[in-house]
Amino acid sequence: MAIHSGIDLKHCLKHCLVRIPGLELRENEPLSRHTSFGIGGPADLLVIPSTPAALCAALAATYDAGISPVLLGNGTNLIVRDGGIRGVVVRIADEMAEIRFDGTRATVEAGASLASVCLQCARRGLSGLEFAAGIPGTIGGALIMNAGAYGGEMGDIAEWVEVAGTDGEIRRLEHADLSFGYRQTTLRMLGEAVVRAGLGLREGDPAEIHARLCDTMAMRCAKQPVSSPSAGSIFKRPEGDYAGRLLESAGAKGLCVGRAAVSRKHANFVVNLGGASASDVIRLIEATRELVYERSGVWLEPEVCVIGED
Ligand SMILES: Cc1cc2nc3c(=O)[nH]c(=O)nc-3n(C[C@H](O)[C@H](O)[C@H](O)COP(=O)(O)OP(=O)(O)OC[C@H]3O[C@@H](n4cnc5c(N)ncnc54)[C@H](O)[C@@H]3O)c2cc1C
């Protein structure tokens, strides 16, 4: 069944998806509600699975209809353009977030937030995920981005990852099947949905782990504009330097386009002052990128993902 028009999408695919248990469907859903920037036009159809089985069935039906769905976690590393997304967005977040422990190993569904996994590990005296305190993404998004901070990254603790592709079948990839680099993984190139992951942790003292989580959070609060809507660091760290330092020395702090501004607290953060459009943010990012290039000859590479239509 190939679907080509918006009417087909609504009538055929929706008809198929509503019959799948454990799926919530929302039509013309503003993605500004699902991104940490609070920015983004509507998705034709937002699909929210609450179980891996529902996710796999939704993926199979969507691909079978000739549509490649856009995958979304907590939307904390994303800029969705103002025109939104024509087609299907599958949001894998706190509705699909089971966490199970077996000794020093955790099996975590992709929608679980790093925050809740961090806390549960700390309570059980399991160490290894403290670096992720304050990263607001899901396990799925964090694996795709190989999220990291303060010397740790997801690749250090991911023992295996289950993914689902176009046929909705789950397959398991072991750590040795994957490669993890700075904010990138081979998982991302596969373009498949992360369903579940196995994390390998170490025994530790709950009070010490909790103290490390608090220290990490305090460092973030001191250096980053954590209370303003943003998508975290805009640019990756260039070889041998820091994007924030280059942006600050180029005079980017405080620059604005519309209601988007370069944070005065940390120059590698763009914040939404309230009512910013994706176009404001993207124009500001391009302007600061050129400013850094003019001043230091470094062409910064974005860390945030930009998706959707103008
Ligand atoms: C205040 C703030 C601080 C931050 N600090 C850090 C930091 O210290 N270190 C860091 O690395 N990042 C940081 N980030 C960025 C962001 O939180 C991470 O990249 C996070 O891992 C993204 O997870 P997410 O669920 O929000 O993914 P999204 O933003 O929703 O998606 C990111 C990418 O992953 C894909 N994706 C999401 N879920 C899945 C899935 N289940 N299967 C397949 N693909 C999927 C999406 O298609 C997209 O390509 C920060 C962001 C903010 C707002």
C-alpha cells in the first residue's frame, strides 16, 4: 500500500494505526510541545507508543505505507522548523520507559529519561551514569547522539541495544557491533528506532553516587542557562578548543535574532526568550557561526539536529 497524498495518509494509515493497542495518535500536533526549545511547527500525525510491541507495529505500518517516520525522544537536541513535519513523527518518550535491574545491569526502554535512570541507579548504589545528570534526553536519544559530559558518554556503559527497522522486527546489536565517537554512533547512521538497551554499571556507595549527581547538577546550574528553553550546546567542540570560548571571544554573547538570543551565561547556548521561531534560531546560529569563522577561521559544526520544513 503506497500512500501519496495527505488524504491517504489520514484515512488509510490512521485507520491502520488506530487498531494497534498501546498507541496514541494526535493529528496536526504542534511539535513546540515536544521540544525543549518550545519551538516547532505541527506534525501531520504524531504517534506515541506505550510499549515496544506498539512501537514495532506502528513502524511496520508506517513504512509499509511508504512513509519514513521521524523519530523523536524528548526533543532536547532538536530544532524543528516552523513548517513542521509532513508525515509521521513517532515519539518514544516517558510512555515507553520501563527500567529493570538485574545485579549491576539495567535493561531500559528507549523512552526512559536519563534523569530517572540516573536516580534509580543512585538509589541502588549503581555507578557509571553520573556523567549524565542534568542531560534532559531519553535513553534512545542519548544513545543515538552518544550523549556525554564530564568525561563520560553513553558508549562507555551501553552493553547492547535493540533496534527496530522498516519491518518492525527487533534485532539486538552488541557493543562490539557499534562504534561510538564524539556525539556520533553507527546507530545513528542505521536510522532505526532504538527500542531498548542494556547498560553495564558498577557497584558503588549510594550516598557517594548521589553526591556526584548533585555536584554535576550544581556545575551545570553554575555554567549553563538551565532554566531557559534551549537545545543544549549548539555546536560541537572543535579540535583543541571549545565552541563556547570561540563564540564568546567573537562577541556572540547576548546577540539576538527576533526572540532568540545567545545566552549571556554560556555562549554555546541559544535560548528562546519567549515566542522565538525556528527561523530566528537558525538565522542566529548561522550568524554566530560566520562571526567565529571571521574572527578565528574555525567553521563550527552543529551538534543540534535541524528537521522539518520552513
Ligand atoms: C539544557 C540542556 C543540556 C544538555 N546537555 C547535554 C550534555 O551535557 N551532553 C550531551 O551530549 N547533550 C546534552 N544536551 C542535548 C540532549 O539532551 C542530548 O543530545 C540527548 O541525548 C537527546 O535526547 P532526546 O531524547 O531529547 O533526543 P531528541 O532530541 O528527541 O532526538 C535527538 C536525535 O535522536 C533521534 N532519536 C531520539 N530517540 C530515538 C529513538 N528511540 N530511536 C532512534 N532515534 C531516536 C532523533 O531522531 C534525533 O535524531 C543538552 C540539552 C539541553 C536542553
